[in-house]
Amino acid sequence: MKAALMSVACMAAALAPTASAQTRPPSKPAPTANEVTLVCEAVYMPARTTWTRTVSIGYDKKRVRSVKIDGVPVYTFAIQDTVILTAVDNERIQIDTAAQTWSSDFRGQATAQGRCERGP
């Protein structure tokens, strides 16, 4: 019984500095993230239908942190120069942030091209 109490006391002593370190303010403030929203009018072929797609790009001073398409966070994305490459529901998507264009491909079944404008 005495050994169990000592081990509890040792664990409490070992955890005490960790608990106080968690309550201290961080030494360096976390970088603030910004977000840009693009509203893209994509024309899907061969049906010739126009869909409005909303792209939210979260970034900080160093890199793009997040991408959401129509409010849905994408699982993964890649950056090549000014182009964001990603996929949502079997649609491979390329968003050129410099040219403000959208292009996508539904695995060869349909394609889309469109222009984007900065949203609210």
C-alpha cells in the first residue's frame, strides 16, 4: 500500500511541471491565418451547365494552410507555382490563383472550365 501511495506521489510530482507549462502563455504568438474566397463560374461539358463553385483558401505568411470547395474541406491538395491541385468526389480540380481560372475533369466523363472572381 505504501509503495502504491509513493508511486502516485511520484507521478503527481512528475506531472506538476507539465501542468504548469500548459498554463503559461506561449513564448511566440501563433501566426494569424487569412482566407481568400474565390467564386468560380464553371461551365461543365458536354451538358453545357454552369455551376457556381466557391473556393476558400486559408493561408498564413509562409504557405497555403487549407482549401475548401463549396464549404467542404478537401482531404489533400498540392501547389504548383500559382495552381492549386486537388480532388473532390472524383472531380480532379485545378485552380489557378494568378489567372483566376477553374478547370476540372470528372475522370473523362465531363470537364469544366471557368473564370473566378474574388468573393466577399
